[in-house]
Amino acid sequence: MLIIRIDDDSELRTYEEEYAEAVFAVVNQNREYLREWLPWVDSNVSVEDTREFIGRGLVQQANDDGFQAGIWYQGRFAGGIGYHYIDRLNRKTEIGYWLSTIN
């Protein structure tokens, strides 16, 4: 697991299967808010869906074709950030992120 400290309160952590319940709970609590911008929200309806997302992200990272991490604030999951893919030929990627509205 990779942990990147941002400051005393915030860090990025690569997603691990053990985080699936915490991630799903935050997505579920923020579903209406997130739906406006994130089309994947309506297909993530269970902890198992979140586990599958985490698994895909770990494969993506192992294949050096992207990176997904959770944003943690004061020890609690608060959102996500990641590279959707890595296009080395054209030297580009897309970065996506989302944050919880709940403190």
C-alpha cells in the first residue's frame, strides 16, 4: 500500500480491499450529490461493486496503466483521485477526483 502524506490531516492511500466498506458508505451517503458529475455512481450499488472497482484499480496500477487512490482526512475516507489511464505515446492522461460533502 502506498501512502502519500499531504499535510498533518490529509493523505492519499492506494485503495485496498479492506477499504471497500468505508468507500461504499461514503459514496452511498453522497450519492445524490455525486450523481450530477459522476456517471459511475448509479452502477455502484453494493460493497461488492466497490470491491470490484478496487480490484480493477489494483490491476490498472500493476499494469502501469493508471493509478487510483483514496483521499483520507483526519483518518476518515473523504473522496478519491486517480489517473484514468496513461497514454505514453502521446504523453497524456486524465485526472479525476471527487470529494465527500459530509465532514
